[in-house]
Amino acid sequence: MSWSRWIAVLGSVLTLALVVVLVATGGPGDDLPEPDPPVGSPVLPDLMPAPQLNVGTKEVDGEWHMFFDTVIVNVGESDFVLRARREVRDTWAVEQGIPYSEGGAEIVPTDATLAWGGDGHDHWHVVRVANVRLVSLDENGEPVEEEGLTDTKIGFCFYDHTHELDRGPEKPVYSAHSCGEEDDTLIGVGMSPGWNDTYLQSLPGQSINIHDLPAGKYRLWTEIDPQGWFREANRENNRTWIDLDLQRSNGLVTALRTATGPKPS
């Protein structure tokens, strides 16, 4: 066993209500300790994207790209926690842990899967859990129903990056180290209430190729879990946006933010 990890999942309204023990790189026959049976009602996390406030344009290899941060915030009452396991070189099975108000927890199978970064993100990601999409706006400033252009990011590895809201633990509980190594067969990731997970615009995949886009008005959407893989307290807040004025002048391409959508609170 190359390494092992214990992750304690602490619900923000509970005290040691859910403890999930995750031992990585174990063999396929290893047992996973299970939480106590759930009692009471589920205490759910709530994932919400922040508007893409850090947006820039840059020419790369002769083509213009739009770069941006992607930020997911847990605005809910409990930790968002996933564990994933697989046979060696097999497909991952991803489960979500849901703490309950009077103790114990429920482990819920999901349809999510993981992919190895291999692009400078040398860890495992939950595939396409956050989508960023650029669409045009009509003469009334409304987004046009079109597929638009999509970012190239493979997915997210959840952990406590920044304490954004006035709730949850003061110090991070979940580390980027929990995102695993390439030969792992068991990993666990999570995000505490009030914390965000941020992928900066400088990281691979945080961009959209806009080289052939004409100047005009556009909306940059961010949507979390569009497939509905995970249980949350509220799915109505899974999208946000910013509006942009894309300008072309003297061989340069710039994007000016003109409006901002809902922010986590």
C-alpha cells in the first residue's frame, strides 16, 4: 500500500455525525468501513457556481482564447463528500455520503465517473461536473438558444480551496492531496460548507477558443452538475453567468463584462 488517508466528514450542524474512513490504493478485496444507519432526516450540501469575474483574452499559437476562473461554492448545511472505488484499471464507481440530522449517514450510488487529469492536473477529476458555455445575446440582451462554445476542462477534484462564506469550519478539512494518484483504486474528496473549490484561469482547460467569434454581445454561463448526479438542497441555483461585450480592434480581442448573474451567499 503506497499511502493511506483518513477523511472525517463533519456536518456543519452535527458533531462527528458522519465519519467515512477511506483507505486508498487498497486491493479490490478491501472492505470499506460504513457509517452508522441514518436516523432523522438528510442534511444536504448545496453546490452553486460563482460568476466568472476573472475573465481575460489572450492569443495562443496564433488563435485568440478566453480564459476564466471556475469557482464552485458549497452554500449548503453539510459537507459535500464523494468516495470512489474501482478494480485495477476498471471504471470508477462514485458514491455520495449524506449525513442525517440525528446521526448516521446514507451512502448513495451515483452515475458520476472519474478521469485522470494528465495535463498538469495530475490527479483524478469528477468528469464534467462543471460546464462553462459561451452563447450570443440577441438585440434584447437575451441569450440565444444555441449550443455555443464550451470550455475544454475535463472535470473537478473537490477540496477546500478558499473560505468564501461566513459559515463552516475556519480551517480546511479537505485537501487537494485526497484527489489521488494514478494507480489508486479508492479515493475520497469533499468540500466543507462555506468553502469553495477554485480552478484559476491559468490552469489547463480554463479557456474557450474564440478565434472565429465576431465582435458582439455574449453570455458566459456556468452550470454545476447538469446531469443531476448528486443530491443537493437546491438545484435551482446551479447556474450563473456574466454578460460580455466582445470587441475586436487593431488585431486585438477584448471582453468587457457588462452584467453579472447570481452570486453564492
